[in-house]
Amino acid sequence: MRVEQLLRYPVKGLTAESLEEVHLTPGETVPHDRRFALAQGDSSFDEAAPRFLPKQNFACMMRNARVVLVRAAFDPHDGTLSLAAEGHTPLSAPTGTAEGKAALGAWLIRFLGEDARHGTAEDGTPRPPRFTEAPGHAFTDQARKGVSLINMASLHALEAAIGRRLDPLRFRANIYFTGLPAWAEFDWVGREVLIGGARLSVFKRTVRCPATQVDLATGERDLDLPRLLREHFGHADLGVHAAVVEEGRVAVGDAMETP
């Protein structure tokens, strides 16, 4: 087995960034993965006491399909995030200042239009969506931090069943790998896998949601992939989630094995 692609998604719901290598740390995500999010105005997310909330509290593909059209690039060295989309003036702003976060939030609100939900604070004042982060918190789709993996053979099996090629990034995994028969990764749940210099413990299959219905090129929902998975394979799962249990470097081309 071999790592074919390594990715992170700095802003929840926005585009992926390809990586050549990363250093994985026990109990953490890929560095800077889902570090930022646009919290909707009716979300209860509290930066001072961050906790896991379902994805619909934030701008995300499941609820806001057009968000996939925003191209995002994060520079972790100076903390600058760049946003761009057709018909909108590009923006680069620092994520480490209140002014920078406000500018990024305003840009995303303008882009989302009616999809940007406003709410009301406890004191009755209006509360718009806000670009946010919280130290040590990741806006992942499950409470337990981890790394998501997709077996390309399983993806190809789905493509063969529906008679259509799929952009692998619809599934927003961190690691895409080859060298394993289709669906064999489901047998890893409860077991460990060695990837490069790191050791991971697989803790769940990844149940697919309506986010995968979105065509990344158009921002339109064109395929009900959860339904198609159930129809052809009897489940709505594609990929697995794993927790990092032993730190180490992982790079594109690295070998993978189950001890």
C-alpha cells in the first residue's frame, strides 16, 4: 500500500491544499486541517469554550453547496489566508488579527449571500456569521480528532457501479492510498495501520452525507452518492477515520502496512 495524495482543508468547507509531507502528532489532525470556519450567526459555537458542533453550524458543503467555488490558500508561516472566486475581488488577510478575521468573514458573507445565516445574541443584538478559530480546536465532522483515509480501489468500485468518474476530493479525505482491494479498509476498524513514520488507530468507517452530492466544478448537486452507495453496496460508507497514536512523518509515496 502506498500514499498517493496528502491533503489538508484549512477552512471548513473550502478547497483542499495538497501537501508533500506532514508531521502527525498523537491525538491531533493533519496540521492546520479544519483550523478555521465561518460560524453561522445562529451557531452556538463559543471561541472561549470550544466544543464539537455538527457541521450545519458552519458554512459547509452539506448546507451551502456553492462554498466549494471559493479557492482558499493558507500560509501557516505568516498566518495569511487568501480567498478567491469568480466574480469576486480576491482577498488576502491575516488570520491572527480581529481586523483580518472580520475582513475574511465579510468576504465570505458577501459570497454566500442568502446562505449566510444571521442570528441573535443573548442580549438581543443581531449576530452575523463570523470567521473564527479557537486554539487547539479543529472543525472536524466528528468529536474525535483524527485523519481521514480513502482507499482508491473503493472509490473506483463506486465509479464502476455508477458508470461515472468522480473527483476524489468530493470526499475531502486527508490521505488517499492504493494497493488494497476495494472495501478491505473496513476491516481495519479497531486495528492499527502504519503510514510512513506514524502509527494510526482506525476507529470508524466514514458515513457519507449530502456534501458528496456537490460537483466541485459547478457548485451544483448532481449525484446522490449516499443513495447510490446504499443501492449498489448496501451501505453509505466510503473511507475510514483514524486517530494518530504514534507521531511521525508521512509523505506522498510512503508505504502503508497493517502490523
